[in-house]
Amino acid sequence: MKELVVISGKGGTGKTSVVASFAALAKNKVMADCDVDAADLHLVLNPTVLEKHEFKSGKTAFIDLGLCIECGQCLEVCRFEAISEDYIVSKLSCEGCGACVHFCPVNAIEFNENLAGHWFISDTRYGPLVHAQLGMAEENSGLLVTLVRNRAKNLAEENNNSLLIADGSPGIGCPVIASITGADLVLVVTEPTLSGLHDLQRIIDLTRHFNIVTVACINKTDINQDVAKKIEEVCNQLNISVVGKMPYDSDVTKAQVAGVSVVEYSDGAISQEIKKMWHSLRPFLEINGLN
């Protein structure tokens, strides 16, 4: 089983549109949405949820006022000012360090795991999808990304799927590292802007650190041909193949509104370029599961 992860330097570059189209084009695959902070692949694939699971991460203190003797010890040791004078713990302020629990003389403080979100196994018109939703203001999205990827890999092994296509998190932080570590191929979707070029270089530095084969795709390549050319030059210098150069096309937005992938919506220039890009990935993935 091979794993392709599609990432970008920031949100809104078009990586999810690319992943949705790949899902329509590929055979014998499982899909994973690793962008757990702002998951949206399900908006295009319209999944039917088969399993829903809780994701618990981190701990928050809770003071049992029936046991509390109001000695003030917890107020003194809390460095985050998360405990009010009436001994109520603020969930947003509590960092889960456990100091108050340790020093409470009457064991009046509970220290339970937080319900930080949910993850799902779903069925779509193009096969299985593992996805998740992190709760608002919750942390440890990297752990949830790892959980989603591992479950998707297990599902692929159970079903004898030859390919896992993952919609990775944007940026270069912890969720991105969790998205790409151990992947067979990373496709970076960028835009012909100076910030897009900068983000691309940062991502390439990251994937090189983890020794992951990386290729690039330039979206909306015709809106600034000078910068697009510069991106190609940088990729050539870094020995990064530019496997796709997608023109600006209003069909992308129309497909999103219709709730379908770009290649499902039309057979125009943008769809043809995505199909060309998909087939160009064959030598990198070394699989036969391509249309």
C-alpha cells in the first residue's frame, strides 16, 4: 500500500479540490482527511458515516465543591490563574499540568480527560473515508491526525487497498508533520504569489528533513506567470518535479457549490490538467491503480 499526501503552505490553495478529484480518478483506494482543524473534504465527497468515535486528549482539573475545604492551596500553585476565588476551574485557562491535583490536601480535585473531538469512518461514492473534527479551542490536533492516518492505513490493509490518499493539514506545524511522516509521496499545492513561493520553500525544507519524495503543483498558474516561472526555477534547483500547472478556472468554484469534484463537474481545461497530473504520479507511486 502506497500513501500520497497532498499539502499546502496555507489554507485555500486548492489542495482539497485536488484530493477530491484524485478520489474520483483513483482505483482501489482509501481516503483520509488529515486537516482536522478545518476538515472540508466531506463537503465534496458527501460521506455516509458508518462509525463515530470520541477523541479524548489532555486533561482539565475539576474541583468537587462538596469535598473542597477552601484552603487556597490550589490557588497558590496554579500558575495559569485558571481557578477563581470561588474554586471554579476555567476550562479555557487550565493547562492540565496537574499541580493543583497533586497539592490538594483532601483530594477534592478530579483530573479527567477532555472530549476534544470526534473521528469517523465513512463510506463515499468513491470508497472509504476516515475523517475527524477537532473541537473548538482544543489542542493536540497532531495526535488526532495520527489517529486518522493510522486508522486509514489499517482500513486499507483490511480491504487490500493499494493506495491511501490523504488531504493533509496546511502549513509546516505539528499537524503537518503528523500528516506526512512516513508517507511515500507528498504533493505540495502552491500558488504563483511571493507568499506561495515562500511557503513552498518552507514545506520542501520540511519534507527533505523527513526524507520524503516531494513533487509540486502550481494552481492558478496563469494569474502571475512571472512568479509561476520563478516557482518552476526554484523547484528545478531543488530537484522537485512540477507535475501540474493548473489554470484559473471558475469551474472549480462551480464544482464546490455543486458539491462534486472538479473532474466530475466538467471536462474542461482544469479537469484535463488534473487528470494529466494524476497520471504523471504513476512513476512516483509505482502502483497500477490509476485510471
